[in-house]
Amino acid sequence: MTVGLITNFPDYVGLGKYALELFKELKKKADVTLVACNDDGRTKGEVTVDGVNFPVLRKTLNAYMIYPKKIPDFQLYHASNQFLARVADFKKPTVVTVTDLFFVKSSRNAPWISRLIMKKVFQSIKNADRVIAISENTKKDLTEMFGVDEEKIRLVHLGIDTKRYKRQDKKKARKKLGLPLDKKIVFNIGSETDLRKNAANVFKSFYEAQKEYPNLFLVKLGKRDESITQLVKSLGIERKVLRMERAEEKDMPLLYSAADVYLNLDIETGFGLPPFESMSCGTPIICSSTGEFSELIGRSGLGADPLKPSEIKNELLLLLNDEKLRKKLISNGLKASKDFTWKKAAEQTLKVYREIIDV
């Protein structure tokens, strides 16, 4: 039986990485084809479906109007993210993976017309034969917000490439990256232009912490925003901050290993890979105490209100000063990360396929 695993994101962003890593594991056990819905020239697959170069809302309109009708024939279709849910209106049988529902839960970072179209797209989730939710919180949202039959929903966590993301010598990692050897380093990933990534509070909480812990340095990875540049200047922390827009995939384990703390203050996002990649590299985490992360991190990290810099500062100082706590969280994180593998995610996904069709 043939399966089309459909993606519309490049593999260097979270949703694209999910599709690619899942595909690589599924390919070992089933006849799966990676179908790339390509509206920007960056999404790669074995089969490509070209989009229309709309002047505005290109990705949104292609997902709504173009891709669902142009995807080639398979015996089973798997839309790898909720933005492709309308595939379920045109192709059967269909599985849809849902990572989060922020587009309909919040007005953050999306124009109203895009949110309106996406709400219509998400309604199509109900037409899927099975829905994969990546967390209990997302599963709950699906039933409460869209009335998806709970009997259709299967919980499958994402994975980590544990061969790549593994603990490395901190000093050697810092030397390779040109990072200071004599500082305590806080690491954060997230575009400064994406309000859900909460960049302002990352810098504000770091500013508060470094006042009491001067030997602190922040490495921030993600697209820059001018308003954040002005904030950094106003706080007077330019010399204590390194802002990187991009990093090679091969350097990511080094960045995690070089850090003393990974700080994740996302708001209204689904399950994110960076905290778990950090855990796999032996770096303790502080994460948002709300949403998906509070559910999945458990005893492997500390939680803080992402909107309260003073609370985040306190957790940072606690983790930096309490060596016994650090060792406990590192140990717990290394153990927990072993449960999140792409092999396991693929095996569970294959079980979902087999509920519908003999793969």
C-alpha cells in the first residue's frame, strides 16, 4: 500500500523537520513518499506539488485552494501539519497531524484574514479518518474547539535525533563556536519577529538575572527585529548578548552543549523540539509553565510564567546557583529524552495507518 506524507515547510523549521524525520523512519518499514507542497522553492521532497505565486498570503491560500486538489494519488494520505488539513476534504483515507491550534486560539502574529481562512482549514480536521495529536493539551483542544471525535485522535509525541543531539564537552564546544569560556551561558531559540516566541521577555529576564549574576552571557538564535535591538540597547546589555540569525544544523548540538541553561519562554505554541534537544545534550531547561511544555517536561526542567521576568529571573538564579538541582535536572533530562525518538514516533504512526489500511 502506498502512503503520501505531505509537507509544506522546509526541513530547517520545526514542522518541516517533523515531516522529514518521520519520513526517514517510516521509509524503512513502508512504501511512503514525501510529497513537498512548494510555494517558496525551499520545501524538498521526492514528489513536488507547485503552488501559485499569490501576491499576499501565499502559504495560506495555497494550503486552502491549491494543494488539496493537486496532490497525486496514493492509497493513504498523511497531512503532516494542521495547515494542510483541507487535504481531508479531497483525499481518502487521510491522517492529519496537529501540533497546535494557536491560529484560532490567539490573534498573535497573524492577520485577521489569514486567521479566518485557517479556521476554515482547521474545520476539515473533523473529516480526517485519524488525527494525530502531539500532546494531551492539543488533543483536548481538538475535542473542545472543533468537536473532533475523541475516538479518532491518537497521541504520538515527536522525536529527537539522539545520535546527533548528544552531550558534548562544554569547553570544547565553546572553543569551536568562539563563545566565552569563563561565562555562564543562557541559550534561547526563536524568531524575534514572532510574538509567540516572547523575545522581549527573554531579554528582560536575562537583564534582571545578570544584575545579580554579572558573569552571565546570553546566546539568542533567530531572526532579528529592530524593536528588540532597541530594547537591548536601552537595557545596556549589548556586550553580554550574542544574537545569531542562523546556525548550521551540525552546530546545534554544540550550541546546546555550550550552554548552562536553555531558556524556553514560548507562548501559545505546540510541542517544540529545542527543549528536548537541549535535554538530550545534557543542558537543563527553564520553560513556560503553561501549555504543552508543562505537560511534557515533567521533572526535567523548571517552569516559570513566561510573562513575568522577575519570576523567570528567580528560576535562572536558582538553577545557576544550586549545583545539586542542576545535576538532578540534567540526569532526569537525559533519561526523559530517550523516550522521544523518531523511531518510536514512526512506529506509533505506522500503527495509526494500520488502523485504516493494511500498510
